[in-house]
Amino acid sequence: MGVPIFDTTLIVVSRLRRKKPFYRAGKDHTYHRLVKLGLDPNRATLTMQFTAGFLGCLAFITLSLPPLAANIVFFACLIGGFLVSLTWIARGCGRTNYFHRAIEIFWARK
């Protein structure tokens, strides 16, 4: 459930920032943003499915951990996912201003 929750949160926050209704359809979902970053549609879908599967497996693993350890795993995955995303965007864009491009796509005010 990590990917749908992330996507919904991203859309609501992004549209509220741009003063647009969050209940209307749009092309600003995570899938469309990945395609804008340069991924072909199949790879964007595969990336989202892999991420959802990984987060689902991690959720089952952390069920047996004490709360403190589960929270440490959660925050480590959060930070690791952010760093992997930035590295991946850097390689995909092939430019030196990759961070600005990522921010432009993910937090665009159109």
C-alpha cells in the first residue's frame, strides 16, 4: 500500500499548492512524472510494481519486530528511497542540473 498512499499524498499536496481541485483527473500522478523523467511506460510501471512489492515484503518482515526496530527500518527505507531516487534521476537525466529537473517535475506549479 506504500505506492498508492505515496501517490495520493503527492497529488493532494501538489494540487493544493497549485490551488487546483484534487478530485479532478490529471497527468500529475507518479506514473506520469516517471515518464516525464525519461522512463518508457513499461519501465515506469515496472518501477512502481517493484517498489510496491518491496514495501509489501518489508511490511510483513517488520510485523515481527518490536516497535522501535520497525520504526528504524521505516525511516531507513524512507531515507534510502530518497537517496536512490536522486541517484537514479541523476543517471537518467544525463545533465548536471538533475536535482533541479527532479524538483521541477515533482513539485511543478503549472
